[in-house]
Amino acid sequence: MSQSSTSSALPKEFAGVTVVTKANVYFDGGVISHTLIFADGTKKTLGLIRPGSYHFNTDAPERMEIVAGACRVKLDNDKTTHDYPAGTAFDVTGRSGFQIEVASGLCEYICSFLK
């Protein structure tokens, strides 16, 4: 598991994608995302996290890029917690998980499913 507090070049839009119209709703609406499917079959989700603390498990490796707002994250098997403001990202290994907390406002993210 790794984390990156450096700024990433976040895209402002995705062209030529299929958008799944049914939302992914977790924790009674605390986290909501929509799935994007690219021409090559890769997937990403775009989502919002409301204030609260949520735990997610991962099957495949993921990269979470914070588009707006901020969050605090503790990766499973890591003893430390890290803050991620807009423009930063963190990676999660497959078959693991992470605890994500939003103190106030909304946290917007792009989740990329890595190979």
C-alpha cells in the first residue's frame, strides 16, 4: 500500500466514455458514485463522500484521486492516518481496504481500478 501527497494532474473531463446511470450508493447515501467505462474496458468511478467515517474493502488495486474537498485515510495494515486535500491521491492494494473520513463538506473523488 502506498500513498502520495503530491499533487496529481487531475482531469477536468473524460471524453468517449459510457456512463452507467444507476448510482452506486453506500452507507445510506453517505458515499455515492457513478461508473465510467472506457473504450478499452477500463473502469473508473466518480463520487462524492458526505461527512462521516466509512470503511471500504478492495478486490483489485485502486487509486483514489481527490478532486475537491479533503479526507483522512487509514489504509488497512497501516498504523498511521494521512490527510488528502484536493489534488492529492493514494493507492490501495487489492484484497485489502481503507477507512476514509470526511470531517465537513463534500469530498469528491475519482477512483481508478488498477491492474
